[in-house]
Amino acid sequence: MSRELFGTDGVRGIAGKYPLDQAGAKSIGMAVGTYFAELGQQIVIGSDPRESSPGLVEALTAGLTSVGVDVTSAGVLPTPGLAFLTRENHDFVAGVMVTASHNPRQYNGVKVFDANGDKLPDRTEAPLNELIKKGVPKRGSGSFASDDKLAGIYEDFLVASAGNLNLNGLSLAVDSANGASSGFAGRVFKRLGAEVKTMFDQPDGININDGCGATDTAALRQAVIDGKLDLGVALDGDADRVMLVDGQGREVNGDYLIYLLAVTGKLEGVVVTVMSNLGFEQSLRKQGIKLERVKVGDRYVLEGLAATGYRLGGEQSGHIILPELLKTGDGLLAAVQAVKAVSASGRSLADWRDDVKMLPQSLVNIPLPDKSALEQPEVRSFVEEQERQLDGKGRLLIRPSGTEPLARVMVEAPEAEKTAKDIADRLKELVA
């Protein structure tokens, strides 16, 4: 069975266009309710604050209740918060999150979690895909209720995860990307004792991820430098990604964070994706830490963690999974644990960053209306030739985006930027 409605992370696309129009969202709600719930069972729903989210929540709720499911709204909260609530509250048989994560405001999406708070594997998305496309009959009338206490339960969990950590004397800035963690993220670090400067935490439905957050840390880096702060924390629109900024104003991405947590935690190994830097892998090897690579997407990282038994995984983009605490990427949880690790180590975040010597890396996006174009013989031949020219001194990765009609061209090499541009220019011609 096909799962074409599902990308790397749930159903995602332009809001207002199928399947993220009102009719499509209602169909998704009916399918999710039919697949996961018996009559009268509860599903929890939440969203990020982008302008299209309330309408999609309403349509999804209409679909869920039309198949006899009772819906509880947690309101606006981070995606990992919804996963946590789904896992912790045994009354919830599934969770539905409306968000397009790090994507611009015109996008939106639907992420579904099972009763364990886990993202859905391919084997579940495929039959769910069929139910959405074929449609399911109405079977009753469920109820709807809001619970404004649910987000606070997740906030308490984040604070408790720090143990006896006291950040008194630490100064930091938190960039919430005008997203789901606005107000929320600052409170977590204030409760831990830090002096907190909050940034980009005034969502208006339009400004989410706009020149801010984990995908654009320029303003945060400048704020850390200007304010002589110890560090900065940047989250994306639904707070499942995080980037840190050290006291020198340098970005600390997911690879650096995984290195920090793996070394301080004395871990046997980690699970990362094909995007993680070769220099990061070499630095881990020097510490005697194994590395397992998987496909892009934090749900594939989770599958890798289950297969290896490792206790840490994530992506260079800032999805960090600590499965003993929560089985999904959680930017705030990772930030709290990273700050805790730095504090316990007696070293600065900048010192930890300097431990890892990254190979120059460049990422270029090119338009890709049809993903199958990457499988054309002339494209495959071109890619193989470029890999031969790197001759083991770097890496080349070309893959379709899971959320946008783009091909992502990643090159690691001494002259990565020029090499990536040259390859991308040629690929544009080949896939046009």
C-alpha cells in the first residue's frame, strides 16, 4: 500500500490545498479516529500558532467527532508536548498535532502519535493513507472539550528533567521562532534559575519562523554577543528542533549537541542521519563512541535507537531524541539536558564546540517537481561520477525533501560551497 500523503514527518503541504484544506483535514480526522479509536474513546489535539492552524483543528475535530471520538484540545503547545501528553495520559488513544514545524507560514501539516507517544511507522501510515483517500463512514457523535492545564503538565516535566540543576548566575537568550513555545520556553529556563532574555515570542499567525528560530539564528547570535550572555537557545515553530549559540556567538547545531551529550553521558553509541558531518563522526570515534546512520527524519532515528539499544540520537538540523525521557525530537528537552551537561562538566559550551572539527559542508536546494527525476540513469551516472571525484575525502548526498518540492544537495569537501553549487547547477539541467 502507498503512503503518498505522508512525507518525512506526517502530512504536510500548502494550507488550503488538498489534503490540507477543510475537506481533506476532515477526512484525515475521520480516518485517524476510525483507525485508532473505539466509540467514546479520547484523542488529544494541539497546534502551533500559524494562521491556518485554527481552521485545520476545527476540520480535524469535526472529522474525529463524526466517527464517535471524544476530542480534548490542549491548545497551542510544542509538538513534543503533545507526544508527552499522549503517552502520559492513558485516556488518550492517540494524539493529533497541527503544525508545519520549521516551514514558512503558508505551509501546515498533521502529525499523528500513537498511545505511546510515538510517531507512526510506515506500516501504519500506509493503511491510514488508504482510509484517508477512500473515506470512512460516520459512526456516531463524539464530544469536544478544552483543557488549559495540559500544557502546564508538560512544562513541569521539562523542569523536573533537570533534576537539581540550578542555573542561578547563568544568562541566556531564548528565541521561540514566534511559534508554539512562545512564552513557554522562557518560563522553563526562568524556573531553573537562569536570567532569561526572550526573543521572537509574540506570534501573530504570520511571523512564525520568519527570520528567527532554529532555521535562522542570526538575530540570536547577535543578541548573545551584544548582551555578553553565556549562551542562546533557538527553537523552531513547533519546538521539536533546537540550535544553541555559544558565548562567542557561534551556532551549535545538532551534531555538536549530540557529541556533547554522548561524551558527558559516557554513551556507547549514537544514531544519526546521513546528513551528520563526517568530522563529527571522526570526533566521536576518537572518544570510542560508535555511530549508526539512518535516513533523514527523527522517526527513522527512533527506529535506529530501538534496533541498536543506544540512548541518544538525532539530526544535524536539531532534532534530538533522548528515548529514556521522550521518544520524539524535543528541542526544549534537549536544550535543558545540554545546559545541564555543560554545567556539570565545568567547561563552557564554546569549549565543547571546539572539540569537534567539522568538515566544510554546504547545502543547496534545487526545484524538484517530480521526485522520480533523481532516479533517471543520467542523474545517477552524474552523481556516481561526482562521488568518485571526491575520492573518500568528502561526502555527497542528494535526496528529495520530505516536506517541499525540492532536492537537497549536500556536499562535504574542502571547497564544499563551490562544489555544491557546481553540482546543483548541473542537476538543475538534468532534472528540468
